[in-house]
Amino acid sequence: MNIIENFELYAPRLIDKEEYFCSGHRACQGCGEALAIRLMCKALGPDTVVANGTGCMEVISSFYPTTAWNLPWIHLAFENAAAVGSGVEAGLKALRRKGKIPDRDVKAVAIAGDGGTMDIGMQSLSGAMERGHDLLYVCFDNEAYMNTGIQRSSGTPFGAATTTSPAGRASFGQKTWKKNVPEIMVAHNVPYVATASPSYPLDFMNKVKKARKVKGPSYIHCLSVCPTGWRSASNLTIKMGRLAVETGVFPLYEVEDGKYRITVEVDELRPVEDYLKHQGRFRHLTPDVIEMIQERVYQEYNKLLDKVNGLHAWSDLKFEGELFE
Amino acid sequence: MAKRVGMEVGIAAAEAVGMCNIDMAAVYPITPQSHIAEHLSEIVADGRIDAEFVTVESEHTSISCVSGASATGARVYTATSSQGLLYMHEILPIVSAMRLPVVMGNANRAISGPINIWNDHSDIMPQRDAGWIVLFADNGQEVVDLTIQSFKIAEHKEVMLPICLNMDGFQLTHTVELIEFPDQKKVDKFLPPRKPLATLHPDNPVSMGTLGMPEIYAEARKSQDVALINSKQYILQIWDEWEKMFGRRYKPVETYRADDAEILMLTMGSMGETAELAVDQLREKGMSVGLVKLRLWRPFPFEELKAAVKNAKLLIVTDRAVSFGGSGGPVYIEVKAGLYHEKERPLIYNYIIGLGGRDVPVPCFVEMFEAAAQSAEKGIVKDYEYYGVRG
């Protein structure tokens, strides 16, 4: 464990062999989210407490009297992972300061899905980040309410058919664009914000490790491929995650102290159709809608590049003094 | 030495929490709880206690946040009122099911609508079945005593349940009363640091709040009911201990001039003291009246209630909340059901009083006693009635 701590970056051989999120859970075949959680836990290490919002992950991992968790784990409700996580952080902090628990750095981590983060959990997430708890929040975004049967959320992409945004004669499916929660977190002045994907395991784990070291709030938005909800083949999970990045649909970047950096560079973006065509949720799309999606992806990607090229680290921003004269 | 001071009861509630060596509190402000929140934050800001004070963005988060902290083994406190308590509603049964010893003060206030910040019990009544221990205080002294006792009761290893201590908003929280504060050393002796059975810590990883399938859910619910019913004996034990150390006796059902009374009135909360004055006046007139005050709303003290009313001919139950479309106020429904199997039981009347801060002074209680007595004498049995309400 100490060896890993001394390295800034992970290499495959340095990954913890210990399993903190164990096999035997009930996730669907090809679940990108379960894979991501396993990797996240390995990057976090044993000195971690996880607060889990209601969703697929709580359901598949905690059938009483069994548990897949080898980390201390707590679940209360759907929308309050950040609130419970901030309580865990405050409790551990007080108990450690008062000498009631061992004097050791134990990280509080809150996890929830896109519904539990971007919709119903937005308030408690915003509150926890604003208060500045030493808390890592990871959103595992599979782009709909998969646990309840694939209903649309604010994370569902434009054009996707879900059970509450179905495609029909009068509709091409989801009519709104995905909410940009990482950007909302940056607006909270959170010191570390990143997007991630288990299809890029070392990139993901490095980000988790970086976030763990932040003494304050941090946020990782992890795209989690859901074969069940996306109507994609379960053996294509890793490939789907890669295509999301290669097409620019879900760029991998981090924002450290306000400084944007793309962590997985893509020389030339592939057409979005390469990503859409493997997924049944986009099967109904006509070329004109695909064109709209393509334009939007370019636009968003350019917005991101603008930030990467134009924005400075907050700590580099110094006033010349005129403001106060 | 215990000291007696004149103090606003809301401030005193925070002072009592400050004596309990809490590790963490999370509070969201709401009238009339706000003085508790403010003063507790002052106690922390002045370094008088070593605790994390988390100023959350909602009551849903305050209850979630203290639950997370409680699960790490911390001693925690929160306080709320009215809409805030309703906003917590979703989380309340989870806290009790997870057996987290959260202590919460509730400054009782009416619920919307119309929006109203004044006192009644319509906020706590919808939380009846959340599985919490629910206590009512009658005056400022009781608020202080019950607050300190609550931590000991909640954390008792045979109890392990959250407690909601109700104190009437404004009538109690904003009233200055003479209160005797116990000696800190004695409080420390009465209330040693929390010894949790299982906590969220990597040295012994546990999973809390897991999924219960149909084959286990019913057992989980039953065991929770058993735990709440069993908690009464430990509450009584702790009240005995309190009496031995501090001299004040607490009972699940308090009585006032009730032993030989033919007509009893039942109250819950701060109106009990007003009703006592009415009892005194009527006793002087020669009317055989007395008072029964419910302190413990959950677990409901059926045995104590039966013993208290067994000789009465008429029992007037007062309610400070409405159960719309039901057979009466919530307290009345509970009391009537509890006495149904008794061979000897009094006639039971129900007045719904004091909604949304409507004042109920002594003459009103006198009138209620007299009106119910006359009605009963004529053999008229009525269900619930709104006292002094137009329309």
C-alpha cells in the first residue's frame, strides 16, 4: 500500500490486489457501473467510508444478509448521499479530533447515480460542496433511472428513447440536452472536478487518487455504460465507453484549481454515429436528429477546448491592485 | 452546584445540549426553533464545547447529516419545527430502522396551510409511526432535563432509537422561565461518552442500511416495534436514575389532583400547566376534577394511562392537531382505542384546541370541564368538537 502512495500515477501492476467491492453482487452482465465502483475502491484503499444513494448499486450490492462491500458502507435514501457523506465526514473529524477513534486519515466518499445526483440529489450535493467538507462525490451516470426501469433523467442524452421519453410517431425521444453537472461543480469553486470512465481505468483511478488527496470537496462524474438501459450488447461495455470519448460525446478532463486539462487526448473526433449505432436507445434516430447531435457535440467540445486553452488556475489569478485603490 | 437562572427556554435547550458532550450537530433554521440553532452555534463558536456544527441547506439534509455522523459513533443533535419536520419525514423512519440514537428537539408549530408559525402539534402527529421515541415537555425545566436524559435513553444499548423531544413553539421556546441547571460534573456522571455497538470505521467495516427483501422485511419491522415497546422499561430506569441524582421525578403519564377525580382532562405539552390552574379553580368550587398529562407519546404508555383514568367517569381528551376525516384528534383516537377492552372505562370526550397558536387561557379550560360535565350528565355522548372555533 505504501508503495502505491508514493507514486503520482498508477501503473497496472501497482493496482491494489485487494477487493473492496467483491464479486457475487447482482449487477447485470456488462454493468459499467459495478466495474467502475470496483476500480474506484481500489484507488481509494481501505481507509474509506462510502455513503451510497439509493439506486442500482445499493440494490445489487446489499441484499441482507449479504454485502459486496469490504469498506464501511452506509445507505439511507435516494437523494441524500452527499448529506449522509458530509455527516460521516463531520462525525469522523470530530471523533478523531477528540481522540475517540484512531488518528488516521479516513476519507468520506459519497456515490450515487445520475438521478440521485443530477435530479433529486442536486440540492444536497450543492450544499455539501458549498460547505467544503473533505468529501469526494462520485456520480455514476448511466444516463437514466435504470433501477426503476429506464426512465429519463436530466442525464439522459438528447434523442435517447427511454420508458418516459419514448420514441413515437410524434417524438424522437429525449428532447433536452444533458445537464452539465461537472460545470456546476466547478461553479461551486470545488478544488478538483473530473470526468471519468471505467473504459480508461488508469485515468479513472488516477483521478480518484487525486481527489482523495484533496483536503476538501471533490467531484468525479463517471460515465457508466448500462447495456440494459442503452440496449447495447453487454460485451461492448468497454468499447462503448471508449467510443463516447473518441466521438467527443463524453470527453475526459479534469479541472484542478480552476485549470482545465483534457486527460485523454483525441486527435480527431470520430462521427457520433459510430457511438450511437451500437445502442438500441438511438436506433430510431433520423439523419437530421443525428446531425443536430453531431453539431452539439462539436459545440460542447469546442467550449471545453476554449476553457482548456483560455482559463488559468485560480491561484494564478492575482489582482494588480487597481480594484482597491 | 446546580444553579437557578431565568432563561428563555429555547436558549436553555441549547445550553442543555451543550452539557451533553455532543460531537456533532447539524441544524437548519426555522421559526420557532431558530433560537436553539443560534445559541448552539454560539456555544460552539465560543469554544465551550468541542463539536462539529454543520449549517446545512435543508432539514432533509440536517437529519441525513446527523444520521451519517451518528453512524460513525458520534453523539449528535438536531432541532427543527413544522414544515422542517415534515421535510424530514422521509428520513425519520430510516433513522429508527437503522437504530441510530439521534436526539432531536422539535419546537412544535402548526403546519401550512394557511402558513402559520405559531404553536400546535400538527407537525409531530404525522410522524407518529416513524418508530421514534416521542416525548413532550410541559415547561422549561422539563426541556432541559429531558434533553439531557434523551441522549442517555437513545444511546442505551437495549434501546438504540432516535428521540424527538417536543417543546411547544413560542409558548415554551420563547418564554423566559426560572430553570435549574444541573451541575456539569453530575451530568457527566449521569451521561458518560457514547459507547456505540457498531460504527462506520475501516478497522471493522460494516454495511448499514441494506436492502430487505420480502423474506426479511417483515421481521425487521417487527423487531423495530418490539424495540420501541421494550424501550419503555429503560426509559423508566433512566428516569429513576435521574430522580436519584437530581431529585426530579419523571413519569410517562403525569397526574394532577387526579386520584379521586370523577372528571379528568388529558393534555400533552405546555397547556398542562394552564389546565392545572383550571383544575384548582374548579376544585375550589367543589367540582371533582383532575388532570392527566401525557409525557410519552411513543411508545404509548397504555398501562400507566389505564391506571390513571380507571376511577374516572368522564375523560376529556384535548388535541392540538386534526386528523381530517377521522373519528377525532390523534391523541383521542389513541386513548379511546387503548381503553376499548377495559371493562370499566370513562366516557371520553374530545376537544380540539389551540390550533395555530390560538390562545387557550384558564377560563376556557374551566368552560370545557363544565360543558363536558353537563353534556355527560344529560347522557349526551359526543365525538370530537372544535373548542371556540367559528363556523
